[in-house]
Amino acid sequence: MSEGGVNTNSKKYPRKKNLCEKLNVLLRKYKKIMILKADNVGSNQMQKVRISLRGKGEFLMGKNTMMRKMIRQISEENPKLEALLRCITGNIGLLFTDGEFDAVEAVIAQNRVPAVAKAGSIAPCDVFIPAGDTELDPAQTAFLQVLGIATKITKGKIEILTDVHVVKKGEKVGSSEAALLQKLDIRPFTFGLEIAYLYDDGAVMDKAVLAYTRDDIMRSFFTGVSNVAATSLAINVPTMASVPHSILNAYKNTLAVSVQTEYTFPNAEKVKAYLADPSAFAAAAAAAAPAPAAAPAAAGKKAPAAAKPKVEEKKDDDDADMGFSLFD
């Protein structure tokens, strides 16, 4: 017999039923889910993570076949959940939350623990042994020479002469390298839950989006708007992005025509007034400029009299040069 796709004759049926019921409730309650990889995470470490996440989210792990089956059933009511199916692979868990992903990520990062480098494991990062004294006795010199590490004996201990790149990221850890790191009591790796994907109300995203800031998003948005506006102007197809530029260009053309003809309108009158009397433009610019700070007079000395402003000779209107062209 089966109920809801679960084998009721199995001895594990109560646990499976509880898992399915809990997953059913969580999928309907939350719109944000973090898909986490749980490789090399022990039960004790997992318990600490659960305690740290209290109030920030609910963590659930189970068999992938069961989770996929429940997701398919609920996706009949909420088709957005179908995007989760491709993420249910490997040793993963689901973290349901209503908060910001950044805050939850910080909690997960705080619960990573150092670990030794095991032979045959894939190195998640580069490992270096710094130059300097070690606690190894001279009997280990031959072992280090096999690995090509330059050493010397200092005060009855082995000293490594140069930094050594022992393990490269993405490569398997050799048995000799693992033994050396254990002898030096170096735990180069850290293990814990790792974010694989982010789900937000139907959208599945890579964890790389957590590194984006608000400024990065706004910069990308404005770049896209600029590209749309430039394309629209080039092909003469108006869009919301290009219409402001089209209006501004039309205003410039109208203003240029008004300056060269007797036709005028309110916004063009000021420009025509400046062209008719350039000295007024120079006076307005001088009035808008900030006045220089007066130097304090020295004690006991009379401040020098202010110099009279030089009166510029008025030029003919036809020879006026304002430094720009309305037709450029």
C-alpha cells in the first residue's frame, strides 16, 4: 500500500511521513530557499548550524527522491516550484527563510570548522608551508628531501628555507603531502555547509549574486538603459529610454532655429538676450562666481585699497564669441 507516493509498508514510514508533511508545510510557507551542499559535514557540526539558524530559517534534509516527489506534487498548485527540481542533486539540504540571503550566509560562514588535508580529497584552496622553524626533528630531513623541500638544521630542529606550495587548488591531495601537513599540525581546509543555489519565488540563482552590491546592480541597470536608448535613437524607434533624449534634441534644434530667425519663444528669449548683449552674460557669470576671501589685515598695518575693476570695452554684437556653437 502507498499513501501520497510513500510506501506505508516500510518500517521507516513514520519518519518519511513526518518529513513529507514538514516539507509540504515549508514549501507553502516560504518563498526563499537556499540549497546547501552538506559534503564532509558531521552530525555535531550540523546541530550547531541548526542552533545558530534559529529565528533566521528552518533547515531540512532528506532523501532527494522524496523531496523531488513532494515538490512535483505541490508544483501542481504552484508551478514556480518546478525550478527547484534541477537543484535537488547530491548531498544537499534546503534552508527556508524569510530574511535576507546575506544575513543567513554570514551565519553559515561562521560555522565552518578547520580540517586536516586527507589523502585523495580535492583541495578547495591552495596550501603553502611558510619558511621558518618547525618542530620536526632532524630524522625527518630525508622525508622532506623526497618532497623537494630545502631545509637545514637549526638548534636541533628542521628549518624550512623557502615557502613551499604543497597543494594546488582543485587537485587531489597526495599521501605524502597529507602526511607532511599532519606532521606540521597544519589544518589548511575548512568544511561546512556551502551554498549551491538560491531560490526566490520561482527564480533560481547562482550563489555569485550574493557578492553583488546595490551599486553594482544600479550600474548594470543604467548601462542597460543607455544601450537601449542608443539603439533606439540609431534606428529611430522611440522607447521610454530614448524619448527624453529625443525631446532634448528637438529642443536644441528648435532653439537653434529661433536664434537664427525672428521666431521666438519664452525659453529662447534669454539666449537671444545674451547674444544681443554679451557683456550682460559676462556680468552674470562674474556675479555668480564666489567672491575671494579677503585676507585679514596685519595688526598695526592699514589694509591696501581695493583695486578698481577694469572696464572692458564693449564689443560689437557680430564679433561676440560665446565659446560654443548651437549647431555643434
